[in-house]
Amino acid sequence: MPTALITGITGQDGLYLAELLLSKKYEVYGLIRGQNNPKLDLVRNTLPEVKLITGDLTDVASLVRVLEISNPDEIYNLGAISFVAYSWENASLTSDVTGKGVLNILEATRLFAGDDIEKVRFYQASSSEMFGKVQAVPQTESTLLWPRSPYGVAKTFGHYMTINYRESYGMHASSGILFNHESPRRGPEFVTRKISQSVARIHLGLQSEIILGNLDAKRDWGFAGDYVDAMWRMLQQPQGDDYVVSTGEAHSIKEFLNEAFAVVGISDWSKYVKQDSKFMRPAEVDLLIGNATKAKEVLGWEPKVSFSELVQMMVESDVAQQQDLKT
Ligand code: NDP
Ligand code: GDR
């Protein structure tokens, strides 16, 4: 039975990945931080088979301890401060967790593996935010990185550090450059879930409007359940490498609003949507669209859920959740 360690187990991707690995008969350990983490019960209730160990990406000694206890064949480093807007207000903390945290877990892995470095396979959750002010359309593994936020800069550090451990120590380390992926488990601070939740509440008469920032930015949105499968496939390859994971389709926030309101039968949403500069970013990423040809050819990976299906899934799930809360 292979063993996997997942950092970021309480996040959107952590849960989907743990479900996938459990279905493949892995023994799954999850890193959980803090002395009274509010999401502990969520993981325990959703996936009681996952074994939880406390630790923090900013504490190398804790990571070494976690590796010794879990003795993993595969490590998936999903833990991060992941909200881009927050990263301007907490740039140093974001650098410590999202950037230096990657070095910490790579180094802990190197110390843990000793002479047998190839025994552990490592996945780093890199991001399309690294492309920032895009230098080519669509973006591939070789597109120049030009991050536009402290989050993007921190992810770029983690990305190159992962490549550096592969090249310096022969570690089986892969970096997945994942484009935005969403689901009913997406945090409500991200624009897609903010919209799906608000549309559900407007539909049920619980809310009158949504206040958003820039409606013109375009993102390449896929379904998180599809994307964790690409992570697993990367670690089954003979060697570590870097892969773009995306749908190859970009949609604006306005298009997301069109689709989301259409699910509850509203075609003109203009009276429900307001804008406020407090949701605008100091430096915006206007367009992200990925070319996942390498992932398709080498990993045999393809997204299964379309943009419309994704939006429908999110809105319908939020309508059901809000109805439950109402009763
Ligand atoms: P989430 O924000 O849902 O989850 C982030 C996870 O990181 C949480 O489990 C959080 O734990 C954990 N974490 C935060 N700080 C620390 C720390 N100091 N030590 C250990 N763990 C910590 O992110 P997603 O699931 O959406 O994304 C997973 C990863 O993929 C992240 O690294 C993200 O940056 C990256 N990514 C995501 C994309 C997306 O579209 N979703 C696209 C590209 C990359 P806690 O609950 O305790 O706060
Ligand atoms: P992003 O996701 O920054 O792409 O990072 P987010 O959903 O936060 O923003 C997407 C776009 O929507 C615009 N926007 C708003 N965003 C939020 N959150 N709230 C609003 O009210 C709002 N109004 C407009 C933003 O300006 C932006 O253009 C996500 C995270 O999961 C990262 O961790 C990951 O690396 C990248 O995706 C790929």
C-alpha cells in the first residue's frame, strides 16, 4: 500500500486529492496546523480514514517529524496562503508560507530521505499566477514568468526551488502549474464561489446584491476534481517534470455571472451586481489561458468538466446548502 502525505489537507484540493488517493488504496496522512484548527472536524467528518499530524510549513523541525511519522512514498505540497488579494496585505507572511515553506519541505524531505533521495516523490502546487503580466498567449511550461502579486512572487520562488532540488539532488520533484480550478468546496473568498453563493442566496430571497471588483479579468477555470488527478499522474512518471494543467478556455467574470444567474433563471443580472474599488487589486492579472498539451501527451490527462457544467454544479450545490441553512 503506497503512503502519501498531503500538506493543505483542509483546503479545496487537499480533500479532493485525499479522496482520489484513498480510492486508489493509499494510506493518506494530512498535515494540519494550529492548536485548534477550525477545519479539523471537516476533514475528520468527510474523510475519517485520513491520518492527521500537526505541523506547519514555516517550521522545518515539525516537517521532519511529520515525515518520520508518516514515512511517505509521495508528498503533495498543497499548503499555502492562497488568496491573492490577501497577499498584498500580508506580503511577508505570504513569502514565508507560500515561498519559503516550499524550501522548508524540500529540505525536510532531503534530510529525511538521506542517501535514498529517489525513494520519495514530491509534488509542488505551482500556479498560473506566476505568469501574471502574460508574456505569451496561451501560456506553456516555457513562458517567461512575470508575477504580479506577492503571492505570485512567492509561488515563483517555490517553483524554481522545486526545479533546483530536482537538478541539484536528483529528487523526483514535479511542479504542476495549475490554472484556476473551482468546485463547491472552493473557499468563499474566491470570486467563483462568492458568485455562486450570492446567486443562490439572491434566488432564495436571502440577499439582494453582490459587490465585486474587476469584472473584465479572464481566467481559465476548470474543476478541482479533475485537476488533482493530474497531480497524481505527475508522480507516477519515471522522472519529475513541470506541467501546465488547464482547460485552454478563458472566460471573464461577466461570463461567469451570465452562466451563474442563468442557472436560477435570471438573464439580466445588472440590478444585482455592484462594483466597489475595495475589491480591485493593486496590480491585476488580466488574462490567463493555458496550453496543457504536454500534460495531455505525457500524462494522458484531460479535463472532463466543462465551464458550464462547473458553474451549474457550484450554483446548484449552493442553492441546496442555503436551503438547508434556511430550514
Ligand atoms: P486553499 O486555500 O483551499 O488551501 C490552502 C491550504 O494551505 C489549507 O489547508 C491551509 O490550512 C494550508 N496552509 C496555510 N498555511 C499553512 C501553513 N503555514 N502550514 C501548513 N499549511 C498551511 O487552497 P487550494 O486547495 O485551492 O489550493 C491548493 C494549493 O494549490 C495552494 O498551494 C494554492 O496556492 C495552489 N493553487 C491553487 C489553485 C486553485 O485554483 N485552487 C491554482 C494553482 C495553484 P488551514 O486550513 O489551516 O488554513
Ligand atoms: P485568483 O482567484 O486571484 O485568480 O487566484 P480569485 O477568484 O480571487 O480572483 C479571480 C479574478 O476575479 C477578480 N475579482 C474578484 N476576486 C475576488 N476574490 N473577489 C471579488 O469580489 C472579485 N471581483 C473581481 C479578481 O480581480 C481576479 O481577476 C486563484 C487562487 O486559487 C490562487 O491560489 C491560484 O494560484 C490562482 O487562482 C491560479
